[in-house]
Amino acid sequence: AAGTAQQQQQQPAPSTMPTKFKDVAKSASDLLNNDFQLASQKVKIKSVAANGTVITSEGTLKNKGGTSGKVGVAFDVMGINIKKLEVNTDGRFTAEASLKATPALNTTVKVSEGGDAAPAADVSLEYANEQLAASLVCDVTDPAGPTLHGQ
């Protein structure tokens, strides 16, 4: 009897009131039923093949009900680095490729066409060594004719 009395004295009294039955699932119910405003929901899947080809797929579900997406690949072939070869749900095709002709000279071509935007194409040359760094960009889709930009 004395041991039972000591055990009863050692048990701490509850410090808070028990939760009402109707409030047990309140947090989960609020999480599921409240209307949260999200700007958009995005998913991106990226996979790398055994030969180094990178395949990327992206999708977006906008809060207003619109959707968009794009699929692209990146790979190297015969010394040319295809950095981007992609198409989106608006019908826009985008490509970017570069060739490092020498350790000091890099040539890049960027092209975009389709969708609602105007076509765009740039050809750039970048040269860099210990004494000199220079770049030249030519916008070949300018209606006034090719435009050169240099640095």
C-alpha cells in the first residue's frame, strides 16, 4: 500500500486540458479545405543518358488555369556543344550551340523562332588570351541588316 501511494505521488498532473474531440482533426482539415493562393505549380524532370545527353522536361500549372511546358536536350556532337535544343507549348523553338575552334576562340550561335515572338538569331565570337579579350556579336535578324556589337 505504501508503494502504491508513492507511485501515485510521483506521477505528474496533466499540465494542459485534453483536446476536444471536434478539434482533433482541425489542423489537417484546415490544410485540406482552406483555399491557398499559389502563383503556379511547377515540375521539372531532368535525365542524363549514358552518352551524356541531358533531357529536360518542365511543366507549369498557373493559378488561373493556364498551363505551359517545354522539352529540351543538351549534348555534344563532333566537337560542337549543343547547349540548348528546346521547344515549348507556345510553339517556340530555341537552339544554342557553340564550337571552341581553338583554346582562345569560341563561336556561339543562338536561334529562336516560332510562337508569338519575332524570330531572333545571334552569332558571336569570343577571343581571349593573356594579352587580349574581345567579343563580337552579330544580330542577323535585325530588319535594318546585320548589326555588329563588339567589346
